[in-house]
Amino acid sequence: DSGVTQTPKHLITATGQRVTLRCSPRSGDLSVYWYQQSLDQGLQFLIQYYNGEERAKGNILERFSAQQFPDLHSELNLSSLELGDSALYFCASSVDISGNTIYFGEGSWLTVV
Amino acid sequence: AQTVTQSQPEMSVQEAETVTLSCTYDTSESDYYLFWYKQPPSRQMILVIRQEAYKQQNATENRFSVNFQKAAKSFSLKISDSQLGDAAMYFCAYRSDNTDKLIFGTGTRLQVFP
């Protein structure tokens, strides 16, 4: 158990819908990352927050957004869902931003039908 | 931009034997971190081992060790005394010292035969 908690574990939704994925980082970790793992794109970095502020953006679509709350949990919002958004979405966390190890949650498996 | 290459899509090993997974990376930076993550069928990403680029000594964690060749930009993972539970996808990852994101390779699927 990495200490990073993600909900829900599985989610099936229809095209055009909106979903929210939730993540609680490890106790004491200030930095939260979101990654997408799909068959065709592999593991891709989406976005990072550090202590409530957006720190880095990767290949995140405009239909996707995220935030980190004062209690450090984070949410990834996916809207106008398309079939191609079906993927495993990982949340990860680390203590800070200076090269420390990043620990991953178990992922949220999203299926868009 | 940094890239990570895993040229072996699949590898297999017999139980109790040793196997080496390859990883090369491309970077112009001198300070960075390298990782191997394991992804079993449960899909969770589990950290196997970590190497700081400034350290010349190769990292070791029990049966797992790395061969880090900085000049060659090579970072291979050696699994000794392979066990059935080692069967998984293994991802090599790079993290720069001045950015926080991990850049992953495409993974190597390891099969372990009894």
C-alpha cells in the first residue's frame, strides 16, 4: 500500500458525460501528480499541483481540469468524454519537488461507452 | 526533450534464474533521477528501485539491482533469483532535477516460468 488513495476504482460512463476522480496523497506529501495510462499513449503526465498551486502541465486536454484543495486532496475533472478517454488514471504524490520518489495510487479505471 | 527507451517489449525467465531488463535514456542534463516501477496485473505502479545520477554506486534493493552507466545513458535492471511474483510490466522512468514529472518508457513485460 503506497498510501495514495484514489476513488473510484472503476467507472463506466457514456460519451459526452463528465466525471470527477478523487485522490488523497500520502500523509505529509505536498505534491500531487495525475497520469494517464492508455494502450496507445502509454503512461503520460497530465498535471502537477504543489501545495494547492498548479506547478506543471503535461499533455492534458482542455476538456480536463484539476485542482488541489487546502487539505491537499486533489480532483481531476474530465468533461465531454470521448471513447478515447478510456484509460487508467493514476494519482501520485511526493513529499516535495526536489527529486523525491513519487508514489502512485492504485488508479481509477475509466471506461467510456 | 528527454526520452526513455525500453527496447525489449517482452522478456521471459525461469524461476530462480537471473534476468536483465534494458533501459536507455536521452538527456542533456547532468542531474537527474532514474527509477524502475513494476506494474503487476493489479495495475498498481510499485517502485522497485531508484538511482540518483550523481551517485556512482549502483543501487540495490534485495534481489533487484541496477547497472547505471551515465556516459552511455543506460540504466538496466537485474532481477536475481526470479520468483513467480516478479511477473509484471516493468517501466523505466526519468525525472529531471529541475522538473518534477516522470517520463516513462514503453515498458517490458516480464514472464516468469516455473
